[in-house]
Amino acid sequence: AKPVSRAALAGEADPRLVALSVSIQDDGALYAEDIRGSQAHVTMLAAQGIVPKAVARRIVAALDQVRAEFAAGKVRFDPALEDVHTHVERRLGELVGKDAGYLHAGRSRNDQVALDERLFIVAACDRCDAALERLQRAFLSQARAHEATILPGYTHLQRAQPVSLAHHLLAYVEMFGRDRERFAEVRRRAAISPLGSGALAGTTLKLDREAVAARLGLAGVTRNSLDAVSDRDSAIELSFACALAAVHLSRIGEELVLWTTKEFGFMTLDDAFATGSSLMPQKKNPDVGELARGRAGRALGDLVALLSIVKNLPLSYNRDLQEDKRPLLGGPDALVLTADAVAGAVETATFHADRMEEALGSGEALATDAAEYLVERGVPFREAHEAVGKAAAFATAQGRPMAKLTAPEWKGFHPRFEKDVLRVFDARKSLARRDLPGAPGPRQVRRELARWEKALGKR
Ligand code: ARG
């Protein structure tokens, strides 16, 4: 049998392989996590008597310096060194000499990179959560300011029934609330340590896995070494949480675009959150909403990339997994940027209550109320629906708003209509009667505003 080639280890690999293998340009971003993990690992090795205590102390101190050098952009990337792990270790060797070789006992880059990613994911969840909270506050403050503003709620982008602007904005607060719950779940599952899993089959050394986990602020250790080095579920879950939050941002982005058109005229962006055209002097563009939509496309791509990388991998570690860096590492920051810009745009926007009220029209949005009027008087809903449908068609044919139909005319469409049906055509009164939990009526909305203000607390 031919001996195993050591070419790659000796740095004699073909440049074409090196070019394909190098990942420092992506995983260099994980230097802080990598160094934290190494410091916890070597401290434990010393406590276990595997490494001399003085050596461990020097390694920890030197790693602090390596971290500072990375932070200052002073570390020269060398393609032959492949990834962040070897870059850190090489620099450590330059600083402490041969003793640097003690660090990697009982560890492989396979459990090392799994740890780095978990540390990254935990911190990323916190950043995303904070950004989503800022976003919720922006929506909540506008909702509070617009308790009494009414507009048509839409289905199929057609005017449907009256809601308050507060209720509409609180819908987004709900969405971002679910997103935050998701990030908390992702964080909880990510916050366990794979160190001690080795390349795939652990180690013969007497490591203290729990101590490393505790030092890193993680809640426990992984339970299967094969799974631990090949599992990227937390990366995928983080990516999914980012993608779904980005999709929510994309939905508000779409509404920003629509609502700022002359055709809708429901809102105006503050100048600081709008852009002009390089050609057309009259333009004020809602780029923030468009970018929110566009960014979501990237987030979806990242998620699909991660799922595709893991699909079909046999246990345990496979080099394919290195390809997870680019889709994983950029997502959370992109979400934070988008969330902050949208929060700013919403916070500073002006909503036009007059245009919203105008869009309510005179009565069409209350056709359902007229049907419910009959239901309350014992008429089966389908029969009521049909009677009001005829009234609506009649009003349209006559070119009159529904609210202007007379009591006798209503009577003609159904005998149970009385004079007081005319009172139905008041959007505010209609809204006030929508008072079940979750409804857009003012009492329920006030309750929700108070609930969210309490949940988010003072700032
Ligand atoms: N850069 C590698 C990655 O991200 C680290 C693990 C390398 N392991 C190996 N056996 N080559 O996956």
C-alpha cells in the first residue's frame, strides 16, 4: 500500500488545491470565538494536569495578544494555513515557541470549529434579539400615537374592513415577538459544548468537558461525539430564524413602498430615511423598504445553502462543512442592519390619518356589519350576505355610496332591515364593537398596547 501523502500537511499541496481549501477569508471572522475556546481548553488541560500550569498561563496570555492582533487587522493571512484555527495556532507558536504545541491536546479542528460556531450563534442570537426589540419599540411607539387613527384593513390588497393603525402596527410587533422567541430557542439549543468530541471519537485523555462548558458560559456538553462534530443544526436554525425575521421585514418593506406612493399616500418617510433620484428631482424614494425586501432574498439563499451543504453527508465530519461559513456568518449582521434601518424609518415616519380615513370610503368597508345587523335579528348569515350583496351592487350601479342608501331601499333588500340600519355606517362605531380578544376595537388595542409596553419595559 502506498503511504499516505503528507503533502498537504507539509505545505506542498498543489496551489489549485490550496486555493480551493483556504477559508481564512471567511472563518477569520471567528477569531474571537476560536481564541476563547482555546483559552478555556488549555486552562482545563492545566487543571487536569495534562499541561504544566505555567505553560497554560503563557498560552492564555499570548492568545490575548493574538486576539488583539486579529482585532487590529494585523494578522497576515496565509493561504497555506487554510483556516482560522491554524492561523491562531501558528501565531501562538511564534509568540510562545514550542510550548504552543501543548494547546491542541485532546482536541481536533473538528470539535474546535463546532464550538466556534456555537459561540458565534449564541452571541448572534443576542444581537438579533436586541435589534428586534428595538424594532418592536419603534412600532409600539407609533402604535401608541395612532390609537385613534383608522384605515381600511386589506385582504387581497383590496379594502376590506376598518381597523386602527395601532392594530395594524401591533401586527408587526407580534411577528417580531415570535421571531425573538425563535432566537431564544435557537440560542438555548446552541449553548452546549462539543469540545472533547475530538475528530469524531473523543480522546483517551482525561478532559473535563463540563468545566470547559462552564467556563464558556455554556449550559452543558454534547452527548454523542459523532453527532457533535457533524451537526450543523444550530447554524441552520439560526439561519432560519434570520430568514423568517427577514421575510417579516420584507413584508413591512413592501408596505412602506406601497404606503409612500402617491396612490396610497398613507405615510411619508422622514427625509433622513428616504433617498432622491440622481436624475429626477421630484423623487423621494423608499429605498429602505426595497432593501428590506431585497435582503430577505439573500437570507433565504443562505438558509437553502446551509441545508444543501448538510444534506447527504455521511457521519461524521466532512470537509463540505467548511462551506457553511459564508452563509452562516453574514446573516445575523445583515438582519440587524435591516431591522435598525426599518426601525428608524418607522419611528420617524409621518402617517396621514386623513388619507387613511378617505380610503375607508363611505360605507363599503362596513358591508359585513350590515350583514351582521341582520344576523343579530335572527337572519341566517348566508341570507344576510346575499341581501347586502344586492344592496352593494345596487349602490354601485347607481353610483351612490352604500352609506347613502335610504331606509326604504334597505327594506327592499331584506324585510328585517329597519331604519336603524343607517347607524351601521359609522366606521368608528363599527370598530368599537369589535371587542373580542385579538380584535381591532379600541378597548382590545389599548389592552395590547399596555401588555406590550409592560413586556418591553422602560428604556
Ligand atoms: N476549516 C475547517 C471547517 O470549517 C475546520 C475543520 C477542518 N478539519 C479537517 N479535518 N480538515 O470545517
